[in-house]
Amino acid sequence: MNNWTLTLLLNWGGLALKKFMKKFYFNTLFNTVLLITSITAFTGDHGSIHPW
């Protein structure tokens, strides 16, 4: 394996990882917001927000 192939692999791997981390981060953020909203809705901290 020459240096060019190694560089290409590292670049591709870094890009894929970055893309995955971005997706993972946004999914986690979205799930956290959803979870907090659900908890506050069910506990009735905000009287107007209810899932039913």
C-alpha cells in the first residue's frame, strides 16, 4: 500500500466519520428534545402542552 492510497483511505474515512457524527449528533439532539417535550407534557409542567 503506497502513501497515496493510505491518504485517500484516511480522507474518505474521515469524511464518512464526520458525516456519521453529524447525523448521530442531530439524531441525539432531536431525540433529547423529543424526550424532554414528552416528559414535560406528561408531568403537566406546562398546562397547555398535552399529547392528547
